[in-house]
Amino acid sequence: MPAAPSASPLARKADPKPPPAAERVYTHIKEAVLDRRYEGGTLLTEGDLAEAVGVSRTPVREALLRLEVEGLIKLYPKKGALVLAVSAQEISDVVETRLLVEEFAARKAVPAPDRLIARLELLLEEQRELAEAGDLAAVSVKDRCFHAEIVKNAGNEILSRLYDQLRDRQLRMGVAVMEAHPGRIAANITEHGELLDAIRAGDADGAAQVVRRHVSRVKVLVRGDDR
């Protein structure tokens, strides 16, 4: 019986390569910080991280250095890495930047192209489904995608890049709000619906007002000042 033919060189090249060890560690830590499995104040050690991901300590060090630059952790020699808590100043800075970008984008969305309306309708429905499933991290991602779609539609590449730089902080704050205020999930979805209705109706001022109320609420909730 003839031996089975071996895979061709082309097929072997097509096999996906696993990501480098440092990238796997980086992804593991970052996802855990953003969805708050590693909360602010948690001390991470190289040994524990190496064991969790199944790598040596060298790629762990590379990943931690990268995450420190991004402002998610603080390295302490011979001790480990401290996951930084979200500060009041960071919350204020993020909300102010979001308002500047998103109010402008909401006004620019009017009159809205059919493509934008269809995309926002889909994202809103996906957010409802994820909320029903109780996946807070995924809800936060979809929430952020909804707003990012409006910003992207404005056609200003500089503002889009600026907004993208807020992504990690937005996701982390979003999960924190939903964990502390479960009722906010339904409120977010309702406000997204109101924003979509205003854009669909061609009401630029109304859309900007919804954005201001919706985004400003984040500062109050994350800081625990809700009444």
C-alpha cells in the first residue's frame, strides 16, 4: 500500500504559526486587566504569569515592559507588577476627550448614510443579545464599537486615531460600571437607541445632546458618585 503523500511545501507554509511567547503573555495580562480579572491593586509576579501562560520568565518581562508603557501596570524591581487602578483624573480626562470627539461626530453623522444606520442597528441588536447572555466584557466591547462607528463615519482620520487611543481605558471603565451598576446595561442600550433615533431623524442637536448625557454619566458612575 503506497504511503500517504506528505503535505506540500506550500501547505506547510500556510500552517498558522503560534504567536511569540511575549505576545501571548501580553495578551493574557491585557485581557485580564481590561475585563477586571486582574483588578487595580493586584500584584502580579513573573513566576505566576510564566506558569499561567506556560512560558519562561524572559517573555514575561518583555510583556510587562510593554504594558507599563501603555499605563496599565507599574513595575517594581524584585517584587512584580502592580495593576494600576483607574484614577479620578484618568476618568475625567477620558470623558472630556470622548465628549469633544463624539459630540462632533454625532453632528457630522447627520444626514446619515444608509450604511451607517444599518451598521448601528446591527451593533445595537448584538449588544442586546450579549447583555441577555450576561457577558459584560463583550457588552463593553460592543458598546465601544457603537460609538467608534459614529466617530469613524465623521471621516476625520486624526480624530479617529485619537479616539482609538482611548480604547483600552474605555473598555476597562465600561466593565467597571456594569459590574457596579448592573441596571446601567439596559440604560446604555436605551440611550444608544435614542442616539440612533436622533441620527436617523436627522436631528444633529438631539444626537449631540444624547451623547453628552450618555458619556457624562460614565464619570459619575465610575467614581461611585451615583445617587
